[in-house]
Amino acid sequence: MKTMTCKQLGGPCDLPLQGNTADEIIKLQDKHLKDVVAGSDEAHKTALKAMKGRWRNPIAGMGWYRKTKREFAALPDE
Amino acid sequence: MDDSEWMAGQFEANRSRLEGMAYRMLGSRVEAEDAVQETWLKVMRADRDAIENLSGWLTTVTGRVCLDHLRTRRSRREDVAGIEAVPGVEDSAADNDPAEAAVLAESVGAALLVVLDSLPPDERVAFVLHDVFAVPFDAIGEVVGRSPQAARQLASRGRRRVQGTPAFGNVHLVQHRALVEAFLRAAREGDFEALVRLLHPDVVLEPDQAALRMGSRPRTRGAEEVASALSGGARGARLVLADGLAALAWAPGGHIRSVIQFTVVDDRIAAITVTADTDRIAQLDVMTLNREVYGDESDPGPSKDL
């Protein structure tokens, strides 16, 4: 189990997100962004837009995905 | 180009098809986006060497993700017990009147989603994948985790439920698509006799004003007259789904200039409407029907750029 924050994943807050794989963390971050933006939070809107852009433009979005996987792999297990 | 870049490129090429598929399986744009995003995450961790047909694999993965969404959604509902009444779908149009059937066909796209929402998840997925997207039953079996024969039965049950709904009593999606495909083939080949056989004796070709300005034939009635008008045409047309039904689109450079929709009565084409009005086209839900995904060589399918 490893932890990354919303900020480490391109968001504006320090909410910790825990998962066994980078994919799990990415899905949690996606859900977090959607939840807070649905609650009218303006600060997370840009990050949500960027997250959507990554799968809508997958080739351009690969850099972020790879970087996140590298950063996740470098974290110590908890 | 490494494997993940190649996979990303393939995903990009299939993305709009997958979104359209997910939308029809889930009936919600937001949930469809979530499903395709989930497919994307699976693509990024997939082993390219283990995938023989990536387009088919993407369809399977998206179908499974949608099925999971539907099952989760269904388990949340406490009021679902068997088939519910379908709100907003009431009386059918007169059985054999082409004009009334044309009005009916316009409402099919939106109404279909309402009816689909009443189907159990497995039936909905099997029916949409087969009847709307022509996915073969062996692939559907992989999606729903059953044999191809069981998948066929699921689609068949879904079809019966859809056709048991008054508004869909006269609409058979597979037959509709087969007629449109046969029409496209006959028109391209200039096969006058085949066209006449496909057309209802009282068929009406109905272009809108914008289509007329673009050079479309004027309003024409009768099988031989319409066949004469269209034989040898439609060379640039592509097979699409428009508001849930098979149709044709002319989209030079990937930009839709006109959409040709069909009304079927008594197993024949009873009305052909040509829409070129940009506002009206913008209101249509148009997506490609990509038949080469499963290696159908008889129809090269439409451009992915539509």
C-alpha cells in the first residue's frame, strides 16, 4: 500500500490517496476530483479538466501517466 | 514507437466508437465517459503481445466495464423487479403508414434508451452489442461470461422485450441495418433491380431544403422512380447510426454534410429522408458503424474520421 496526495497527482489539495497500484490511485484521484467539483469546488476544476483530457487525448496524456507510475514505484511501501 | 504509444494510438482511433457503444449500453454520457476512461486505464496496463485484435479487445473490455456499471446500478435500485413500465413510450404509430412510421422513427433514438433501461444488464449489453453494433456472439459471450449460444439467447430476449414495447413493435434493428447496408450496396453498384426490391411500392424520397440546395433530387415517390433517382449514387456515403438506427452519412473530410435516414415498413424501405440542414444535423446523434472491427471484409466500413 502506498500513498500519494491530490497535489502530487496535479490537484490543489493535500488529500491522501492510498492504493496498491498507480492505477488504483489514479482512479481514486479521478473520483475525488469529480466529487469535489460536483460540490461546486472551483479549485479542482482545472485538475479534473486535465484528467479528462488525458484519456480523451491518450497519446499526449501518456507522459503524465508514465510520470505518475514512476513516482508511485519510487515510493516506499507502507 | 513503443508498445504503450501504439496502444494509445489504437485507443484514440477507437475512442469515439467506444463512447457511442458505452452510451447506448449505459444511457448516460457521464457514465459512458467513466466506462471508457476505465477502459483506457486497462489499456495502459495491458500486454500488447497477448492481444490479437485490439479493436475487438477494446469492445470486450468496454462491454465488461459497462456490464459492471449496469449490475452495480441495478443492485442499488430497490424498485426493480422484472420489467418495469416504460414511461414516455405509449401508443405506436399506425402499423403500415409510411408517414406515421417516419415520425415514429425520429423518436426511436431517444425512446430506445428509455426502453433499454428496462432490460436486465446482461440482456441490454448483448442486445446493444449485437443488434446495434453487429458484434458477433462469440465476442459477446466473452463480455457477459457465457457461451455464444447463451449470448444469442440474451440478445434475443432483449430484442423480444424491446419489440414488445408498443413504440418498437415495428422496428427491428438488425433487419433495419441489413436493409440499409443492402441499399448502400445496390445504390453504389447501380443495381436498379435490387434497389426496387428493397423499396416499398409507395416509398418517398424526402430531401430537406438544404439538401435541395446542395443538388439533391426533389421529393420523389414510388419504388422505380426513387430507384432511378438513387441508382449509381451514394458512393461517398458511409454507414452510421443516427438516433439509434442504421443510416447513411456523407461526410467529406470527416465533416457531416448530410444524413440519410430510412423508415422500414413491411420489410422494405418506405421513406428515405435526406437531411442537410446543419442545425438539424447537429441535433442528430450520429456515430460510425465500424464493421471492420471483427474482420468483416464485405463492407470496409466508414472512415473513423467522421
